[in-house]
Amino acid sequence: MAYSKLAYVYDVLMDDAPYDQWQEFVTKKIERYHPHAQRLLDLGCGTGEMSIRFAKSGMDVTGVDYSEDMLAYAQAETIEQKQKVTYLQQDIRALEGLTDFDVIISLCDVINYVTEENDLEKVFQHVADGLASGGIFIFDIHSIKHFRENMADQTFAEIYEDVSYVWFCEKGEQNGELLHDLTFFIQQEEGNLYERFDETHHQRTFPVDFYRGLIEKTGMSVLDVCSDFSLKTSKDPEQANRIFFVCQK
């Protein structure tokens, strides 16, 4: 689950990510279901984009990520923007010492990196344990349909001024499983030389009812299931590309 050298190019690759939509979705759901929330935990915070955004909104934010490189970038950016976020290096499958949060979020399909059913149950149990009574948990996943129709057996490539990459997506052996093979080329500070490095990522997604069952098993309830950033309850979330769950302890 570590991003390794990907931390060096992560913000470039995510430059067109829908951060505004993630922030708006979470903000609207907080306003509806827990309007007086103050403490927020960002699981899989990466380089801190969402953590910083919610810190700017006045929340007391803690960001957790497994990658030291990601957290180093996040801390530097937080200081640069004169914000305050507490960053911790932890595996979200084995969270420790995190309790009484009003809101826990896990965005940008972080949960899809939890590929084993028993590990997913552990994550949800840690979330339930980390929430204060009445607290809400918001996360998103890619749908099985999206993996199958838009990602599996596809190749993506991009060339920037100092970074280029080639990204192969391959269907895994299990339903909803996807393997990502990425090759990056980063221009060196001097000359026209490029450093190459490779990353392999493993994701898996499950049906909505499976996630719902695990969430309810922890004692949380599912308040809403939404599709592709819509705030309305989805009638058929499995047909969406990105599915949002809003849960409450």
C-alpha cells in the first residue's frame, strides 16, 4: 500500500483530480448529518490536499497515511500554506490511538487498496472505534462496472514537462480485482537525463451490499449511498463509476 517514489510525482498526476467535488460532497454531508462536527480524521491522506482543505475550513484535522514520503510532502505543504494538521504514519488496517472523531473520511478510492475481505472488516471496525457517538464516516470506491469497462486491459500515458508515465491496467483473477503497472520517467535537475522507476498497485472492489454488510457488522449504519458526486441517494449505485458511502456510528 506504500506509494514509494510515486510521492514525488503524485501531485502532478492528481493535478486534474476533482478535489473541489470531494470537498463539497463531504461538506454538504457534514452539514446535513453532523453540523457541529469539529474533529476530522483523513485516512489515506496522501500529500495532504484534503486534510489541508478541511483545516482551512476550521476543522481540527488529523491525517493518516502509510507512506513516509507522502507524509513528508503533506507536512511541507501544510507549513507552506500556514495551516495546522497532525500527520501520523499508520496502516489503516491497524489504526491505534485514534478516538472520538466527529468525522472520518477516506477518499480517492483509498478503500479499494484494501483487497482482502478480512482486512476490510478490520478497517471498518477501526473506523467505528475511532468515531465518537453520532460521528460519520464518508468514503468512496470505484464500482465493479468502472473497473471492468473503463480500466481493465487499458493503457494510459501522459507526458509533462519533467515527468512522463505509462500505466497498464490488468484484470485480476478475482471479481473486482485490478492490477496497475506504472512506469515513470522523471527528468533530472541537470541535463536531459531521466530516471525511471516502476510501481505496482493492487486494488479490489466489492458489491455495494457487501460493503453495507461489513459496515453494519461494526455497529455503524449506512445513511446514504450516492453516485459520482451527486448528493442524492442513488437508485442504482452499481451503475456509477464512483460510489460514496455515508455512515454513522
